[in-house]
Amino acid sequence: MLSFALLVSVSASVAQAETLTLSPTEITEWKAVQARVESRDIVPARARIGGVIQELTISEGDLVTAGQQLGLVKDDKIAFQIAALDAQLAAFAAQLKTAEAEFARGETLVSQGVVTRQRLAQLSTDVEVTRNQIAATEAQRAVLTQQETEGAVVAPADGRVLTVPASRGSVIMPGEPVATIGSGGFFLRLAVPERFAGELEAGAEIRLATGGEEAAGRLAKVYPQIDNGRVIADVEVDKLDTAFVNARILVEVPIGSRMALLAPLEAVVNRHGVDFMSVEDHNGDVVERTVILGAVQDGKNAGLVEVISGVVAGDKVVRP
């Protein structure tokens, strides 16, 4: 009598259970590829004068701002040249003082008829020539002073220091890079086999794992030139880990769509490592079938799992 009551209870629970008829559903096909973190712009911080690197205040990985001093290049010859010009200016100043005194005395003697006006004009010319020599020397000194200030190596843009090829105490020529700076933000660059070129579309969503968390990106640009059998594309990511430039990150790129059977994940029972799914047969009886599962879906198909084998389209899956 007790067995009969249990059987009636099980039959009632099965009758009340919900069923889902399986039908092919279009899902996105994803391709896993390696992407590389790259800087949008790589700008060198160059030395504007030649000399010896006296100071170097940055190292690889430092964050810098535009105009920040990164190092100092010193050329001792500039200081010697400035000292030589200072000596010339002192000599010209003495000559000017003498020429002005001679011109003032000449004006007095001209009024007394002792000196001709031709001699006075010559004295005036001497004063003007000396003044022009002083102005030219001061201009030369200003040029050297400007060159001395250009020994400061400054960052051309905001960003992160990628490489520092120079070292303190080394000799450097004008125009040589002291450091390279990655600026303008960071993005992901990936290479996809060319057979998937027709499936790539700008604006498509990209899935990736960054910092141990799932993140989404956007396919910003697909380059038209195929390089070594691969299509190059750029991906923009909002929360991208930029601690290491050229670091590789595994991403999933949509390369098309296909039809698949999707079943509720809750309808799958795993026993001893084997997956089972309850299905209602043509007689209305519930039977368990061994199934092989694919990937768990997300997005609009969240909560469903792909069933590779064990069931076919039209089967009624019993939901617990």
C-alpha cells in the first residue's frame, strides 16, 4: 500500500514538471586568439644638445607628464664659450668708454677749431661700431645661454616610460633618444587568421579576461592589409591593465554564428562525472539520457548550455 502511494506521488510530480521542447537556436561562434597591449603613440624624449648625461631621474615604468624634466645633458664647452664672450664684452665695454670719451673731447675741440668735422665723424663711427660689436656679442651669448638651457630633457607628452636606452654619465649626440614614452592611451592589437576576415566587423563586442575578471571590449578598427596570413585589428577596452606594455591577453572574437541545441543548465544532473538529462519520450514516460555538453551560454541565452549529443531537436526536456 505504501509503494502504491509513493508511485502515485512520483507520477504526480512528473506530471507537474515543466518540459521544454528543444529547437535549434542561433548562437555566436567565438574564436580564442592572443592580443597584445600596445601604446597608441610611442614618442621619444630626445636630447637637444650633445654632451654628457649628468642627471637621469626616470626609469622604465614611471608615469610622466608633458614638460616634466627627465634628465639633464651638460656640455662643458658651452660654459667656456660663454666665459670667452663675457671677456669680449668686458673688452668692448672698455673700448666703448674710450670711444665715447674721445668723441666728447672731439666735440669740444671742433667748436674751438682744433679738430675737423671729418675727424669728429670718424670718432662717432668708432662709438657706433663698438656698440654694434657689443650687441652682436650679447646675441651670441644669448644663443649659448639658450643652448645651455636646452640641456634639460623634457617629456614630450603624458604617458608611461617604456624604455630608457641612455644611462647617467654616457655621452650623447644631439637628437638621440634618452627615453621612449607610450602616450595617447593603450589598446589591444590582435591577429586573426585570414579565413575569418569576412566575419570581422568594426564595433563587434570582444570578450577578454583582464586582471582576473571578465571584461568586454569593442573591435575599433580592422586593417585592410593582411600580414603573414593574418588580419590585424585593434580593440578598445575601458578597464585595460596597462602595467605591462606588449603583454599578451587571451581574447575571444566573434567569427560568425551557427545553430545549436540549448537546454536549461538546471535540467542537467551530473553523477560520477557523467551528465544526464531527463527527457519525455513519445509515450509520456520520463527517461534519462546521457548527454555531452558544450559551453555554458551568456548574454541573452544566460542559464542555458549547449548540448552536443544525447538529444535531438523536438525532444522534450523535463525541468526539475
